[in-house]
Amino acid sequence: MYITITPQKLGNNYSQSSADFVGYLEKENEGLEQQDMEHFFNQYSDEISAEEVVKEIGGNTAKLKKKEPKFYSITVSPSKYELRKLQNNSQDLKAYTRELMKDYVASFNREINGRPITVDDVKYFAKIEHLRTFKGTDFQIKENQPYATKILQLKTEIRNIQEGRAEGNIKRMKKEIAKLEKQAPHQQNGKRIVQGMKKDGEQSHIHIIVSRKDASNSVSLSPGSKHKASEVEMHGKTVKRGFDRDAFFAKAEQTFDKTFGYKRNYAETYKAKKTFVKNPNLYFSALMKLPANEKALAFKIISKSGLPVVPGIPVSQAQIALRVFKRLRRGAEIAIKSSSIGI
């Protein structure tokens, strides 16, 4: 399970409208028949139009300044192991989203008119997507980049020769390109992975647009609050504030496991990722103490999912190779940072 919560920005400013983001989420519906489309939904309604989403989010921004987020994007990406537990990706993920949003509101240390907030107090719209493409930030693209750069240079040289601006052996250059294509470390179906290529396998995930303001458009509910869970005196009154991100991510996993009867391995947990960043020795020690069958599954999950592990080193000799360790730790830190709501 990989969850991110981000405020939506355009350059240095926060988006004043959700129109662009909603339009982006509608891309998978292009060319599909009505019955095959995935529609927006919320806690109680299905088949909500994109126009209604934009209108509802845009009309729920009372007293928010231009420098404040108008809405947040929550992206929930189950792993291929988690997706295997689903009977119907669309319906099951929709049901899970509705339970997840209860966890979301429970993670706020806030009250409205003296009562704890409930899922009815948040205005959100969600959509299920089933495709993913490789982005420039993916490690496969980054590690293939040196090969991509050389290939582009060779193709430019060939074009210059063909157009009479240079001389050279085109046949030799084409052989070099073919060689580089095969040598690139990350391949899919026998082809070098490039930006924009569709990812193979089950890729179903959830996008949620949640308004910064509550459903009454009077109270600000920010998951980006820098305050975890505390109380403060304001105008002579004790006011609760804060959003517990760690609690939300932990509850999200627990809700998924309970809903679908999923037995989560230690290597899949948010707690494990945080442990890897804060105390790598403790992380590897915990892995080694797992029962044999769980340990084997942990290393299998790790090797397939990009979670922290030392590739190519037997479990019985799990010693940290410094270069690999640094790359993995950097990746884990990025994952934790993206999950911590950068403001």
C-alpha cells in the first residue's frame, strides 16, 4: 500500500480550481462506452459527473487565501499482492475508499461545534483508475537515462548524416543503438522502459479529491497541518488541532486487511518503511527474525516492489552493500516524504 497526500499546485501557486486535475483524471474514459467508464463517487453517491466535482470543490473555498490549498489529492496505490485479494477491483476499491475516508476524518484532532468530526463533515470525490505509465521520477526511467541519452545522440548523428550535415557509418551506429536498447537495465516485454510506457500487470489505484473546507464551507480541515495532535488556547477557549498522518497510514493498512482478509507481511508495512529510514539496522534485524516462510515472502515482496532490501545477497548473508544501501535509503526517504504531505 502506497499512499500520498499532496496539496495541488500550479508552479508556485495553489490551484484555484480543480478543473485541470479533474480533467486529468478523466483521461482513462476517453474512447470508452458509457458502461465501461469509471465515474467519480463520494460516500453516498455513484456516477457523479466531472462538472459537478469541479463545481462542488470550487464552491467550497470560503475565506481561503490564494496562498492556501483549496483541495488535497490523496492517491492510494495497492500493491499487486493486495490487488490479488480483490474480487472486483472497481467495486472493492470503491467500498474500501468509503471506509478509508472514515479513517481519514478519525485522524483529525478536531471538533465541530463541540463534537468529533465525522465522514459527513468532509467534502470529497474519488475515482478508480486501472492504468499507470512510467514517469520521469520512476527509478526505472532514471537508471535507463544514460542509455536513452546515448541512443538520442546516435539518432541525431544519423539524421545529420542522412541530411548531409555530417559523415559517418550509419550501419555501425544502428547496431550500436540496438546494443544499447538491449543493455538498458530495465526492460518490459523485451523493450527498454521509456517515459510514457504503460506499466504491465494490475495497476488499479484510487484518486481522491478532498476539499480543504468542511462540507458546511465554514471549518478548515487541513491534512497538511504541521501540528500532529495538540490543544491550544485561542480567544480564551481550548481548541483541538492537528492531523496524525502516521495514524492515518496505519489505519489505512488495517482497514484494508480487515475488509479483504489480507495477511500483511512486515515488509509491506508503513512502519517497516519508517524503520528503514530511521534505524536500518533495526529494520534488517526485524526481517531476519521473521519465521522462515514469512521471511521468504518478505524478500520476494521486497525484490518485486522496490521496497528496501539488499538485492543479490543471500538472506543468510544479508550484509549492507554501501552503494545499494544509499540508493535504497534515498528511495525510502522519498516515499516517506511524499506520504508526509509536503507543504
